[in-house]
Amino acid sequence: MSSSSESSKAKKRRREAEIEDDGGGNTENFSLEDCLTFNDTLAALHMMRAQFPTIDKVSIQPFILQSQLYSSLKDRTEVDRELECLKREKVVRVFKLNTGQDDHAIMFLDDYLKQCTLLSLGGKIKDEDISLLMNAGLLNRQLIDPNVYWFAIPSIGSVLKGISQGRKELISLLKRTKYKEMMMTSLQKKRLRFSSLDMRFHIRDLIGSGYLQTVQSPTGLLVQLSKD
């Protein structure tokens, strides 16, 4: 490598230093180019989008759980900062899920808009428009205030059930082993009975949310139930 060239990691460190000098790490200093160039979170999102499992009889665009990002990248603060940047630049949308207090799904905006043709028309929204969006699964009415709505991911209901059941099934599987652990390679080959999502999806989720941990052993990577 010549002295005039600079690795992507070095560029990222240099850019982060410039941002800290300008504003203490505030994401407002990021441009769209920065988001797309220096964003490890974006790279992880693209990888997991490509690996999203095919689900029989369910038409849904790929999404990534925020816990899965935490399992793939070491610095959670950096993940949160880069994710905020991607949200602000309208690269992704983040949705609160009802499967847990801290459960959020991340979907690329382009994927979401494929299911939202009405939203792209603009103009004043009428009651019949809201009814159409609700029937299409794109809006949910808030229980506390019926005049407030949440954007939703269509056809996600059965998938959310699979997330909850898959978590329980995977934890139960490890609890039944002698040392509450299993080799990663062996665990990934297991099939879940109550979830249409694959084992890799659930392992990432439970590692990122703190229920599981990984330990390097002489024979390979071990997946263990977290002690706390």
C-alpha cells in the first residue's frame, strides 16, 4: 500500500475525529455520503437482509431486529449513532414490535415503500385513505389515543408469533443440555418446530438481547445461556 492511500478504517477514524472536534460526535454532522461510506451498521443490515429467511405463505419484506445488530457489532453506542444517521437520511425505518419492551424491527425504506403506494401520492389524507391503509396492514391505531396511528409492517403478525415462540424454544433447547451450551455449528443445524424463521435469525436475536453468549473453545464457538 502506498503512503498516499488510506484504508477505509483509517478514513472512518479520521472522519470520527473530525466530527468529535466539530460537535462531540453529534450525528447532525454526518452527511448522507458519510452514512453510506463510514457505516458498519449499514453493511451489517445489508448482510442480514440478504440472509433473511424465506417464509412459506407469508408475503413480507426482509427486516432486521435491532438486537441482531447488537450481536454482529461490538460497539452498541456506535450502532445506535449510525442507525440514527440512517433513519435521519431516510435509508431505513424502525418499527416498535409488541414481542418485547425493547424489540424493534429495521426495514430499508425502499423495501417498505414497495408495499406503500398510497403513501407516495401525498396530499390530504381522508378517512377512507386511513381505512385503506389500516386494512392493508400499514397503519395501526393507538389504543390510548384513537386519533394517533403507528406505521406498521404488513403481514408481520404471524412472523412476530414465530419470533416469540422461537426464542422460547431455543432457550428451552439449551436448558435441556448438560451444561446449557452447544457448539454453534451443531445448533445452527437444529430445526425449530414453532417458528418459520431459521435458527441463525434467532441465535443473533438472543445474543444481541443478552439471553445467550458465545465463548471460543478449542473445538470451536460455543453458544451458552447467559448466567444472569
